[in-house]
Amino acid sequence: MKSLRTILSLFFLLPVLAQAQHQVYSSVKIDPPATLAERNELLGLLEIDHFYYDSDGSIVSEISADALARLRRSGRSHKVLVPDVARHVNELNRIYEEKKARGEDPDAQARLGFEQTGKDLYSLIPSPSGFEVKNTFGGYYSFAEMNAAMNQLVTLYPNIAQKTSIGKSVENRDIWCIKISDNVATDEDEPEVLFMGLQHAREAIGGSSMIFFMYYLCEFYDTDPRVRELVNNREIYIVPCVNPDGWEYNRAGGVGSGWRKNRKLNSGGSYGVDLNRNYGVDWSNCAGASTSCGSSAQTADTYFGTAAFSEPETKAIRDFTYSRRFVAMIDQHAYGPYYSLPFGRPSLHTMSAPDTKFYTFVPAAMGLYNGMRAGNSPESVGYEVAGGVKDWMLMGDIGTGTKGKIYGMTGEGGAGGGVSGNNFWAPKDQIDYLCKGMAFQNLQLLYAAGSYVNLQDTGPMNLTSRTPTFTYNMTRTGLANKPVTVSVVPIENVASVGAPVTTSLANYFDTYNGSIAVTLPSTLPTGQRIRFAWKIETDGITLYDTVVKFYNAQELFTDNMDGTFGTNWTGTNGWGFTAAGAGYGGGSSKAMSESPSGNYTSGSTRVATYRNTFNLSGSTAAYLNFWVRHRSENFRDYLQVQVSTDGSTWTPLVGSTTVQEPTTFDGSKIDGKPSLTGIREDWTRETFDLKDFLTATSLRLRFYFASDANVTNGFDYQTDDGFYIDNLSFFRTTSTLIALPVHFTDFTAVLTPARTTDLRWTAVTDAQHSHFEVERSGNGWQFETLGRVEGQQPFAFTDLQPLEGLNHYRIRQVDRDGSITYSKTLTVLNDYSTGLRIQTYPNPATEQITLRFTGNRPEKLQLQVTDLSGRVVISRQVVSGNNGNEIQLDLHALPAQTYMLRAVNANGEIRARQKFVKQ
């Protein structure tokens, strides 16, 4: 018989043995807890870190074999949905691979679903060719494959990508970081943003999304001006695998392995510390919270370690952060449709008003197409977190340490749909789509890290004067305060425009109301369409917003919502007018809402129908527009604007800010139908083109609101303030639409540091316009066609392989009948033998900057220094000289900001350009 000591030692060794081998994880559905306290007790008992609510309020989660045993012993009613998640995901991946082997497209059904009018992720975010859904390891990259992908990236794109190690893991693996920026070897004064993946080793999509994103930025740098502007004006740091040891441990166990922590051998013989409980704000402070907050038990999944930053992986992130000037970061996790924002323990901290604005606007923009919701830890994931990276980034060491304030958050990234997809290892057929959603969110965070604004056209859509003033409202939504220049780009039936307006917004979420005078053609008939674009330029970033207006169209219906609801509308389940929050604009006292007296309720359908009908027969164009602001649970509660020609079949309309992702991933309810959803706290104009209903003689209009069947104790904002609608206008025209003849209003050609030519132009086009063709010549008279450009303003094309020497470019505009119009011809010198380079130092500079020329021959140049609005502030003639020639420029009279230096030769060609900062 074994001794009692032997039996006891085996008993206490069981948790250690359980951690030394890979456990089976099961997907379970647990009956709804009756109270919040009961739910928290359940989460603690099972050490549940990620879960979601089923439609009946049940908790669905993946739990280990040990946790499943505890659940069974507890007597709580539950159902095992998937006994072995790893086996189940592997079966889904087998089916995916079999389809590929048969020559079928595994994503064909999803792709067909995305091919519809309106915006979606597949049309917005192309997949980079360098990214792979791997054949092994469930479609994911092993650590060695990640390393190979990073090496390949820096080999292919050495001018913009750089790889470094920021530290070592417990098992001495490198924690690799990719930097992406235009002057990648130079530390420029640009906003720095950090992206992290796989801090928790089992949350697989975090690593793949980082590989996808780094290849996306590099591959489309030369062909997408938007990507190029972000890379040129940000310093982007990507750490694909913060926890390489845990990741490789899971690889050894196979897809579906549930290891979360690092692989430190603890004093009690167990393994691992939860890295996202090991940072220096609120570390180990979980008094009054569940074990999901953090645990002192070494065997727990949320074990917070022996001290803050006790682990080499968190030390590496800390020390790397000390060495940089990050302003924003996202720590990519999985799974769940939410961003977890500061604070992990909101009971201990208070958010400032500006920070609240940032953490409302930016996550809403990031989640526009992937359906993500946002809230602090208990609001989003249902429990508090101590020692998390997002809190340390925001609050750690400020005032005493070397890091500043960094707007951090955790992105769960979604996981797919239904029981088969809601797990830490999304199946292969969902990897690419999920990465697209995270790429879009990351681009929005990059914009918000610098100078960025939200501009709204505030003037009426139906103009009554040929000399109108176009008005706009601009809100600062980026962290940097840099000058913003707003101008009007004519597109259709605009004769002339006033000068651009440059302004600055000192504080986050400050607003500015501006205007630009415009002249319409003196002979323009009534009922004609006017098109233009607001052009917003700030700190190297250019944004466009195309606007449609009409001149003296026929108003069919207007409602400022200040009267009585029943005059024009009939409603179900509470629709009405309300003075709560007032209406849009200073003179409006009310707005229409589906929940005028408070939050809407769960499981509710509410309809407001216009009492009359519209006769659009004989119309050549018709538009509906109104102002709206809303707070709703993203992709789950929504408002549709619907029309019907017979009163029984209703069609949702595509609007300027509607989304229509067809996926049902992660509880989405919009099902491919254009809807307003999520959060837009500021009034936004919504415009609908009725082009598909111009023959209707009895068109009906209604607003259709639906909320999902939310459950008790779930996401905190499952019911919210709802939708407010004001200043509605419905108008049409019966005039035959005409336009001014086509002419080019702007055309630029610039040689980029990557030795490609960036061509951009704007043009006034008419109804006969078909497309543009980009032409190039080496001698100025024999032109070849490089490509065709269609679509809307602004137009852009990149010549990936310009000729050596002088390149002549022109744009050929082609009408539907074959007639053509040419732009002016621009020249770009691509001179490899005498290529001129200018180095600037110090950069940033204070009172003086030195310019060092690199080239093989002397050259007469005009040096021009311009501010962000393009205004020349210094102009000087120089001879560049041979290699090493230097001159100095006096900057004493210039205000502190970013400037562009350019060297122009006698032929007007830009020979070199360089950005510098005056402090």
C-alpha cells in the first residue's frame, strides 16, 4: 500500500501534471445566471476569460477539461456543444483544404455575398499577396514561419521596413518587431503607434492579423496614395508575437490548444504567468473582483506573477516603450466582438472628458465594418482586469518615468460565427476576413494618432443662389494639433471657388465652423446637379469628401421635427418627437426618435411611416437627406431607411454612412442590409440617392428600427440612447441633367523615394465621361498608355517603373462616344546617374538647419521651403555642387511646425524633396 505522503504528493502534483500536457478544450453552453453576482461567481469558478451570450442568455465559452470537471461537480445545468474544439476546428480546416484541392474556391459563397452595391471589407481591404493562410497549424504561422515572413518583408521592402529584436522570452526566443515608415532608418518627429499580437498564446488571429497588416502596408505603399501617406507620416511598430514560448507550446499541442500564459517555471512547479496581468498599473490589486481580474494562484490562467514586470516579455514591452514616443497602441487578442478600453478596474480610476471623447469616437470609427463594440473591461468583457497593458500604456510612469501618455486598448478581433467559429482558433475560411477587419481598424488608429479631423458639409443640399457659400463644420479627432487646410475641388457645374482656409484646433474634439464662397455658372438652369469635394490637408495626410447638391430643385417634403409627430408620421412602439438633447442646429428644438423618453428596449421592432406618398414619375434625380446622431449596439441594433412602391415590400436604402456587411459573425443582425448602427454622437448628414425609384408614382417612406433580444448581465450597452433624426428634406428634379465641359482642375506628378511616380489629378466631368487613360513618353511626343482609371475623385495612378531619365506624363480623358480631352503634360526626372539627394540635420531643427547635397555634378537649383498649406516661406537660389556640399538655412523667423523642402531645377522639375521639423 502506498503511503499517505505518496498519495498526497500525487494529489498536489495533479495541477502541475495537467499544465505539463495539453488539455482538451470543450465549447459549453451554461444556463443563464440569475444575477450578476452569480455570473461573476461562475466566471471565477471556471476561470473563464472569454465568452459570449447566446440569444436565450446562456453563457457560451471554451473551457479546459479541468474546468469542465468543476462545472459538472457544481451541478449547474449546461450542455457540451463541442466536446473537442481542436478536433472540430481541424475538421473544418480539412473541408477547406479539400475544396482547394478540387479546384473549388473555399470562399466563393462569402465572396458572392460581398459583391453588392455599398461598402464592405472585401471591397475596402484587398488581401496582400505576401500573406498566407498556411497549409499547416490550422492556417496560422508558426514562430519560425513568422520570422521567415518578416525576413522576406524587409528583403522586399528595405526602404520602408526594418526588423529588430526588442528582447528575449523565458526560453530565449527573440521578440521581433517590424518598423514601417518612409525613412525607416531615421527617427523622425512623427506620431508613433504600436501594434501587438499574441500576448495570450492561444488567441491565434492576433499573430496572423499582424503579418497581414505589415504586408498590406508595404505591398500597397506604391499603389495606394492613402497607404503611402500614412506610412510617410507615421512611424509604425508591429510586434506579431509577444509570447513566442506560449505560441510554440500550443503549436506542439496542435490547433485548439488552450495555453494562454508564458512558459516560466514557477516556484510551485507549475508553468506560466499571464502577461496581461503583469504590467505596473493596479498589478495584483484584485480585491473584491473575480479571479478573471488576476490570481495569485500559480496554476491559474490569470496568475499575475511575483511582481509587476517580473516576466522578460513584459519587460521587453516596457523597455521598448521607454525607448520610443508612442501615442497610441492596440494589443490584439481574440475572441469577441469588442474593444476593451481603459480602465481594467474603473472603480479605481476616473476618465477625463477629452479621453472619454477619444475612447468614444476612435473605437466607433475602428469598428465601422467589423461590428466591434467598445467599453471598459467590465462593460465589454464582464469582469475587471488588474495589471493590463492598456492601463499601463495610458497611465504608467507619467510625470515620473520616461514614457508619456499612450492611448491603448485591447482588440478582441472577433472570431467568426456560431459555435464553429467562436473560439480562440478561428477556422481557415475566416482568417482572411477577420484580418481585413483588423487592418481597417488599424488604419483608423493610425489616422487618429496624428492630425485628423471629421469634416461635415453643413450647407443645404438644395441651393437657391448661383453665388452660394459652402459651409462646413470640422472637429478635431486626431491626437496631434497641426494646421488643417480645407479647400473646395470643383467636379460638376462649379464655375469658381474661393481661397482655401487654414486653421488649427488646439484641444481634442474642438470644432471649427468655416465657409468658402463659390460661383455657379451664370447660365446654369434650375434643377441641375452640382458636385464638388471638400479637400482636407493636414500634416501630410489628404482626405476628400465628395458632396452632391442641386440648384433650385423641387422640394417634395421637409420636416424640422419641431411640430407634432402625428402631423406627418404614424409610429409603432414609441416613435415620437423629443426635446431631449434638442435638435440639429441652433434653431431646432426637437428631433424625431424611436425612443424619445429614454433608452430603447431589447427585442424591439419600431417603425415610423410617412403618412403620404411621393410621385417621382418624370424625375431625373431624387434625394432624401436628414441629420442623424445615434448610440446603438454595433451590428446588433440598427435603423434602416426603407421605401416601398406597393406598401408591402420594403427596400432598405444605401446611405452615405450605412454599412451592409453580410456576415452574421459574432451576433451581427444587419445581414447584408444597409443600416445605420453603432455610435455617432455628433450630428451627421445622411444622404440617400433614389435613382432606382424614379418611375414610382406612389413611393412610401419609413424608418425601421430593430434591437436584438439582449440578455441580463451582458454587454453594458446592449440597450442605448437610440437614434435622433432632424431637418429631413426630400426633393427631386425633372430637368435633363447637364454639366460643364470636362476640364482638369489639378494635376501633379512626383517621383517618390521608392523610385515610382505618383500621379494625382482632379477634373470636372460630365455625364458623357467614360474613363481616364494615363500616358507616358520618353521624348515628349511619342506617348504610350500605362493604364486606365475609373471611379470618382480624387484620381490617382502610380507608375511603378518610370523610364530612366526624363518622363513626360499626360492624362487622356475619354467620353462614351470616343471623344477625348488631354491634360497638360508634366515632366519627372528619374536620374540614376546624377540622382540628387538632400540630407538635413539637425532634424528636428531649432534656429538653423544644414543641408548636405549628394550628387555627381553641380546643378543650379531653386530651394523652396513650404509650410503645410503649400505656401513658400523660404526661397533661395543655390548651386548644389559635388558630393558633400553644404549650406545653412536660417529658421529663426519660422513658427514651430513641419515643413517641406524641395529643390527645383531650371526646367521646373522637382529634383529632390525632404521633410523637416522646426521646434
